[in-house]
Amino acid sequence: MPESSEVRDQSLSYSLLDLIQGAVVTQAISVAAKLGIADVLADGPLSALDISKRVGADAKATHRILRALSGHGLFAVRPDGRFEQTPLSDKLRDDAPDSMRGFALLMSHPLLWEEWGHLFTTVETGEPNLPKLRGMGALDYFQANPAYMGVFFQAFGQLSESETDPILAAYDFSGFGTVVDVIAGRGSLLAGILQQAPDVKGVLFDSEVATADSPALFEAAGVADRLTIEHGGPLDKLPSGADAYVFKHIIHDFSEEDAVTALRNAREAIGPDGKLLVIEYVLPENNEHHLGHTIDLWLMLMLGAQDRTLAQYTELFAKAGFKVTRAVPTTAPISIIEAIPA
């Protein structure tokens, strides 16, 4: 019997309701992450009662959280009623490769929820609301709230490190002589590049604070003898003469004007046969689902910055004297945009 339009409309309403309640699912995942439920299930299935005892929570409430999350593929219920890990919930373990636990904890932070509560104002005005809400820019606010800063940067640090292997699998860095990683923090990506390409030398360019424990990282990676650390800020002049300059999740943090300035600094520093490698979320032209679209909203809300399509990056690079040669996709939701001096 054909489905009536009334039934179809009702189905659409419930599908929309499911999306609207995404914030509830977010909080439930965050609670599971904070309690460490995935960690206690790493060794095998347990009853909700046993889980609650191990994580220090109420047994009935723990069962209800697990039951709700199982419907989304996080955890699963065995026929005997015990709960077990799934491949999805395994990524909530603190020690899991590519763990998303840090991001789950960030998404339930009260300060973050307060900021997202002002998205309407940003959309209404077209201006970032965080400076208005906090009375200062994002970096100053983080420095004034170190506990929040720790949660925030742990989350995005885990996300960033999960992208290293996909980048190294997608792009061959062995043809370069010297790679400069610009505003690279500790330098996990550069360490991976030097491991992949044993004849390449690396220059880590960032502030003294950001690179404080970088020597230990590169020593542990066995590539410290090919590393140089130089200090500077995101809009400072860059070490000159290298044949590859890497910007990973940096350009999308800038205003249009500052992005052009940073890229022009690279254009001034780069060797004649050098390549610019900008690693970002490249938004699809057809508006299909992509992680970059939600990251773009973060940038809009907090910084007044943006992610871009390939066409938009091509236009941006041209303003700084670069010509895009290709965009290399990876198995992560990011691409490596390669450009040469125009």
C-alpha cells in the first residue's frame, strides 16, 4: 500500500528531531569519555553494574547511558545483557590510536557550550562573537583560562596527530632537500616527514613556548640530527631558501589579509623550484557532507576565519604569487594543496 504524504511528513519530522537532539548524544558521549567507560571495556564485556563500580557512577544511570549510545553504534549489548566495545567506542579509549576522547571531553565543556550558544549573533552580524563574549581574542582568553586551554588544545592536538599517517601515505616528501614546517607546534608531522624521507632536512618554525619539548620528540623519532628549530610568529619572516614550506591548519585560522601576508612571506622565502604545501579541509563545491563544513563554523564563530573550496584557495594563493598545481586527497578529511611560485 503506497505511503501517504501524511506518514512521509511525519517521518521527516522525526528525522529532523533526531538531528536536533544531536546535542544530547554529544553530552552522552562526553559523559562516557569522562567516566572512561571505553577504557574499562578494553579487556572484555561487562555488565552495567560492573562498569558502574569501576568508573564510580550510579548503576542504573550507567545502564541508561550505555543503552542510548548502543543505538548509535557506540558500545553493543550482548545476549546475556553485558555491554561490549565496538570499533567506534574503541576510539574513546584514552590510549587508542587516533583517539577522539579529547574531542569528546571538549565538546561537553561549559565554556565551549556557552560560546556555541552565541552562534546566532555571529550569523546575524557576520562577525566572530568570541571577542565580544569574552572581551578579548581567542588566544588571550585561552591564556587567561589555562585549564580550558588544556582541554581545547588536547582535543585538536589529538585530531591533528590522527592526520599524520594519512598525509605521509598520500604525499612523497623524499624529493625535497629542506622542509620548513610553519607554526608546527611540537612538530609531529615534520618528525614523520623526516622518518619517511631519510635524506630530507627539516626546519621547525614556531614560538619558543610551542617548541619547548620538540627536541625530545625528534630525538625519540630518531631524526634529531636533521632538525633545526627557528623561532617566530605566524606572520613573521620565514627561514629562506628551502624547497618546501608546509602550512598545516594555519591558513584557515587567518583573516583574508593575514592569510595573504603569511603566504607572501613564504613566497619571499621559497627557493625558485620550491613548493608550497598547504594542508587544510578543502570544502566540496557541491555542499556534500564534509567535516570541514562544521570546522568552518568554529572558525567563523571564534576567529572570523574560514575554510575554503579549492577554487577559493587558488584565488587566495594567486594574490600571494603562487599557482596551485594540484590538490592531493588523503584518507583523512583533509587535502594537501600543492602550489609553486607563479
